Amino acid sequence: MMSFSQNPFPSRSHFEVSGTVGGLRLTSSSGRPIPVKNLSQNIEILLPRISTRIKPNTLSLATGDALSVNVTAGDAALGIQLHWGPGVALTLSLGYGYHPNETSYDAQTRLPAVADAGDLPTWILYPEDLPFGEGIYYLRVVPKDDLESTSDRNLTVGITTFLAHCVFWDEAQGTWDNSGCRVGPRTTTSQTHCLCNHLTFFGSTFLVMPNAIDVHQTAELFATFEDNPVVVTTVGCLCMVYVLVVIWARRKDIQDQAKAKVIVLEDNDPFAQYHYLVTVYTGHRRGAATSSKVTLTLYGSDGESEPHHLSDSDAAVFERGGVDVFLLSTLFPLGELQSLRLWHDNSGDRPSWYVSRVLVYDPVVDQKWYFLCNSWLSIDVGDCVLDKVFPVATEQDRKQFSHLFFTKTSTGFQDGHIWYSVFCNSTRSSFTRVQRVSCCFSMLLCTMLTSIMFWGVPKDPAEQKMDLGYTESHQLTV
């Protein structure tokens, strides 16, 4: 006999076994295995599950409401476990797509009264008991005695639903299979009871199942503000905040569109026929932006360019975290670039400038040169200089961890982080701020919808105030 806390057998089957795995094998006195299969009487296997705290859904017996149960696997056994006080028997009725009653139902059972409050009666329905297979079933629970005779009791029952499979490890096929195994009547959320006609390894898994969502019924909750003030107020505030943020994001998108352009330098020689695209990245540090007039000179193997003022008459440049692209023209190609010179006149109310890096692109030969600056051009920060010459970066320089980490992190936050990028979006990204805000709003609503699917919706105000529980539907596979 062997037992494993986790599944030791990798498999590609649709049974995702993740719980306890146990096996039993018989051998002769010589150590040869004895095959045990196709028995006339099933072997019972009890597999305990790791204790998990499950809050059942509360259902009022006085109102006659029904609980919706979403069956997502037609070949699984449906388990319905009740949390109910001792001394009173219950009648359970199940209907496919409709609310059952005393005379109309698809399945019905009577659970006897339990003697101990710790005993949780469970109703196991096999696939043959669910002729319609997958779909939405409605469960109705009524006490066997009249309500008048039980008026002094708490007429609220807790219900936990789950789906269960019994599977075994097929060594020949290398997969999990359910042939010759079925779920036993003693299956609960704390243990799995299997009936199999052979011996091998057995395992278990536990998967939370979502509740069915009725869109029309959910929408009706907004019409009852007095009964659902928290939900309605929360959704209403989210919608108002979304509209306000979208207005702000639209204005920022318009500003970004104005910046997302190639700036043709005004001091370019009109007779110059050779062009370079110069992309300047301003750092993200505090005070990195500058109001000074910046000048650049390129140095190549075949000569150097004239000094050019990097400016734009229509919009501000060199803002914190900004990316500015300039078209620089020369009378002749400079050959292989070797260095560039940057300096500014230290003018304006924010003269200091932190330049992160510069990219120069030659569209004629389709070649790029990288200049890793990472320097302050300031009289009171860093090296306290306004004029610096930066050599072209080698392949080894560009592969340094510090450079890769900073560039990947910066790009990831500006383009990949859906929340952060709303406020620090790249001006040249095709994914606008309005679209990002809409995605964030959709994620919030989807999160609320998921909460409804997995935790349920209170059916009356008393449930909201007393916090009596929520629905959890689970899939249990062995």
C-alpha cells in the first residue's frame, strides 16, 4: 500500500488529479504481482481530503426559494451536502431548468434526521439520475414536518454542492481513467468514497465550480436600491469615476498625439540631402525634465555634423520620461558614428536635464547607433557640467544587466502594466489611455461578476446584514 500527498503521475487526460493519491497492490510470496480486476463485488476506497473551510449557501425554508446548481460535467456524480440542525428530516427535490414542487420534479429524496449536529447528510446523484446531463438545475428543500411544528427552529439550511469522479491510474495507457469505478454514497467534501472492481492507484482533486448567472435577475437588483444599497452604490460610483477618468484620459491622448511626431529641426540646411533620425530619451528621475535649449553634434568616421538645436516650436520637449524624435540633416553621410555631443544653455526655470539614452538611425543604410548616456547635464547635480561627449555603445554595453533591467522595466510599466500605464503611457503607443481605462473598468466589473459566480448573491436584505453565507459549487474527482 502506498500513499502520496500529491499526484506523482503526469497525465494529459481531462481529469486534473491534484489531491491525495493512494494505491494497493497484492503480491505472491515470491514477490510477483497478483492482478486484481473485474471483481464481482466492488472494492471500497476512502480517500480523505485536506481540510478546507467551505462556507455553504444559506437557503430559507420559509420562503420556498430554490437554489440553482450548475452541472458542468454530465459524466460526474452530483453531491449535495446539507448543514442542518439535528432532529428534523428533509425532502430534497431537483428540477432541470425549473423550480420543482411537491408533484413536479426530476429527482427527489428524503434525508433522515441526524442525531449529531456534526453529521452532514449528503445526497449523491449519479449520471443516470440526471437524465438531462449538463445544465442548470434548481434544488428545493422542505422539512418533512409542517412549518408550524418547526416554527421554533431556525428555518435556514446551508447547502454545499460539488461534482465528483472516481478515476484510476491506467499504467498501460499512462493516463487517468474512470472505467470500472464509480462514486460511492459516503462521498462528502472531506472524503471521497469510490467503488471499483480492480486494484491500482487512486487519486482525488477538488475544483471550485461557478454559479449560474441570470443577467436579467441580476439587473433587477439595481431597481431595489433600499434592499441592495452597497452593490448599487459601488457600481454607480465606479461608473462615475470611469466617466471622469475617461474625460481626463481623452485629453491626455490628444496631448500625446501632438507629441507623437517627428520634429524637423528648423536649423537644418535646406540643401542637405542626408538625414538621420535622432531619438532622445529623457530619464524618469525627479527633475529630469529641462526647459533649457539643447544642442547636439554627431561625430562619424567621415566627418561631423553641424551643431543643431533640438527644439519644437509647437510643443514642449525633453519632459520627464518623454521620448522625442528629431530629423537631423547633413550635407554628406557621416559614415560610422563614433560619438555625439550634448550640451544646453542652462536657461529657464528648470535648467537641469537627465538624459537617459540616444538612438540615431540612418534610414539609407538601415543602421542604428545607441548612446547610453545616463547622465545629468546640470551645474549642481551629478558631474556639475553642461557639456558632455558620449561614445557609441558597443554590443557588450547594451547587454549589461543594469541597462537591460532598466529599459525592460521602464518599457514594461509604460506599455505592459495596465494600471500604471494609464498615467505613464508611452506617447507613441497605439494602445490609448482611454482604451486602457476601459480595460481597467472591464476588469473591475469582471471581478465583481466572478465574485457573484463563486460566492453567490444575497437573496434578501437579512442575508446581507447577517452574513449567513454564500454558494460554493465544487468539482471533486477521484
